[in-house]
Amino acid sequence: EVQLVETGGGLIQPGGSLRLSCAASGFTVSSNSMSWFRQAPGKGLECVSVLYSGDDTYYTDSVKGRITISRDNSKNTLNLQMNSLRPEDTAVYYCARGLAAPGMMVFPFDHWGQGTLVTVSS
Amino acid sequence: EMVMTQSPATLSVSPGERATLSCRASQSVSINLAWYQQKPGQAPRLLIYDASTRATGIPARFSGTGSGTEFTLTISSLQSEDFAVYYCQQYNIWPPRFTFGQGTKLEIK
């Protein structure tokens, strides 16, 4: 059974850093395209970053230079290093698996974790 | 920049009736369009992808149509568990990538 479990969220002051992790089971992270999405309180969904199976990456404009997506193959996890956090980064962060064959760049997301809340506030 | 627009924002329907939700893309996304269901406090759940393909385990009462810029999600006979927020998402290579609509809240009439 495919399962994704996010950890690492919490309350952080503006300008601070957090590292989110997404532990995967039932499949191999390195063989799949993976993404981080976020949802601000009462708002819609936004794609923050994507790590494609071929190692290409995508970042939405508002996080470029502040956020880095990576995978740890030994732990079968997807990570998101977030620096210089801003109040507008406050959201529930979800990791998700792309429903994609290797090399595909267009795909939906078929499995999602339950999310971890990041609150940026002084 | 790609913009996805869903209508209506809120839809009130009685159990057993049909619900029709719309999604419009500002530029063509071909059939690279998915629909997700989200209940309060839960993660999104993939319902439909490639505009009309049901995801694994999704009941046949959910169907999707459309291509290019106009898409529709139809729920043929609403069950109590179907009342939720529905999002469309384009996954064509338009920036920003993997863009969602603002959602349609399906509520009990």
C-alpha cells in the first residue's frame, strides 16, 4: 500500500528555516516524480516544487532562491528545505506522488500525504 | 500565465440528484486536466485525470469531459460522502505548473 507521511512542520519566526520530510512506503521515491503542494488556511492549492524522476526541478516563482527540494534515497524520503520564511508561507504542506512513467513531464498526482502545518509568525 | 477558473463557487444539490461542475483554462491544456476531491482536514483525492479517466477505486458516478480550455465534472447521483470541495488542476507545461482552480464547494441542499 502506498503511503506518504509528512513531518517537520511547526511555528517559526519570519526569516527562519524549516526542513520538511515526506516518508514514503509502498514505492520507491527515486523512481517517481514527487511534489510539494501547499494550502494556506481557507485557501486553494498551490504547487510549491516538483522533483522529476529525471532529477529536473521546478519551483514556483514566490519560493525561488529560498526553497530546495531533494530526495534521500537511503531513507526513501522527499525533503523540502525552506529558508528565509515569510508569513505568506504559512500553510499546510502536502507531498504527493506523480502518476507518471519515467521521463514524463505532464502528470496528475495520485497519492497525497495528510500534510504538515507550517506557521510563520513572530 | 495560466489561470484556472471554476464555476460555480458553491453548488447546492440534493442527495440523489446530478451535480455539474465547470472548469475553464485561460490557455489550452489539451486533456492534461485532473479533478480532485477534498474534505475538511483531509488531503486531496484524485478522481479524474486526462480529463475523463477515472482514477483507481473511483465510483462510476464520477465522470469527466472536455478538452482544450473547457472541462466538466459530473456526479450522476450524489451520495452523502460526495459533499466536499472539488478542484480542477492543469498539468500541461504552462507556468505556473500544476495550477489549480479556486475550487467548487458542493453542499447539501
